[in-house]
Amino acid sequence: MRTRSSVGAVEAFHGLNGRRRAVRQFDGSSVPDQLLRAIVAEAQLAPSSRNSQPYRFICARSTKRLAAIAPLCNDQSAARSAGALVVLAVGRRFARETLDAWDLHLATDCDLSDRSIAYHRAELRTSRWFLSIGSWPIWSLLLALFRALQPATGLLPVGSAGIHHWTSRNAIFAAQTFLLAACAYGIDTCPMEGFNAVGLRRALGLPRDVLIPLVIAVGRAARDARTEPRWRKPIEDALVLL
């Protein structure tokens, strides 16, 4: 039996999730930096493997930056009219930076018990071992063999491709939270998968080992933006109960 507070939470989430939609035409107004900070702060609460947070949200807001980046997003209307373009960058280097910062946090007055600190330090050691050993080139060869024999092993987080898949999957959790948080703050979004990844990486001065799985157009919907009801396949086709 639901309590009154849980019913309220479900209703609030239902309303928020129902309002969120991909807006493809924005009014061009800017998005305040404090709003972008607040939205990304919420996105950081999304889960990630061993709290690695292997991503960065790179927010382009200036007219010059937007003019340079929009054509690299296949010149989509959402990219051209957005008040900001948020490039989701992922990579092993970001996971390492997170682990270093987490280690420093544990060494300070982090208000955790000795037992909790010992647990998190063990997690840190395991994570560092994984990021070091798991990226060895030999794993790429072995993974190619495993994938040929058993396609289900294709997403194992080892080897160069495996690490890239792993960082991207973890970042997508944060991206979805970003979309919902933006909606809660009254900001519209459009996640875009169509873009020139190499061109974006170069335009932003990112290292070669950094991937871009997603770009999010952010702003306020134009008055004539399409907001018709959304169709989704029947729940019977989406859910399998065993």
C-alpha cells in the first residue's frame, strides 16, 4: 500500500516524465549559467559504475561557439536554434580524474565512518586496476574472438572498444537525468545522435581518446515548435515478465 508521500512522488515524476520531449525548434534565447550548473549537478547524481563518472558536460553558450558547432551537428534545426549545445564527452581519462578526486575526498574530513572509508578505498583500488589492466591491447584481440563465437560478449568492458562502450553506457545514465532535470527547471532539450564526432572533438580541442556519444540542444521551445502527443509501442511489446 502506497503512503501519501509516495503517491505524490509518483504523480510528480509522471508529470515531469510526461512533459519531457525532444524539442526541435528553440526560440534562441540564452540559458543562464546557473541553470546549466544546477541541471548538471542533478545529472551527476545518476548512477555510474563504481562512481567513476567517466564523462564531462561541455556546454557551448557563446554565439561564436554555437555558430561553429551547429553545422557539425548535421545543421539540425535544434542545433541551429538552441540557446546552448551540451556536448557529452566520455573517456577513461575522466574516470581516472574522478577516482583521484574521490581519493582526495576520502583523505579529508569526509564525514564517513572508518568502515565506509575502507570500503571506498577498496573500490578505488579495484577501479584503478580495471582501468589499467582492462585497457591492454591484448584484450581487443581476445574480445574480437569472443564476439565472433558469442556475440553476447560484445559489450565486455575490456580492450579499447570495450572501455569506450563502458564509458558511454555510464554517461548515458547521466544524460537521461540531465534531460529530466532540465524539464524540471523549465528548460527544453533535444538529444542528438547525428553529428560529426571527429569535427566536434577537434573544434572543442578534446584529446583523440575522448568520445562523444551525444549532443544535447538546450533552450526554450519556440512558439511554433511541434509538441504533438507522443506515440510509444504497447507495454506488452516493451515488457517481458518471466
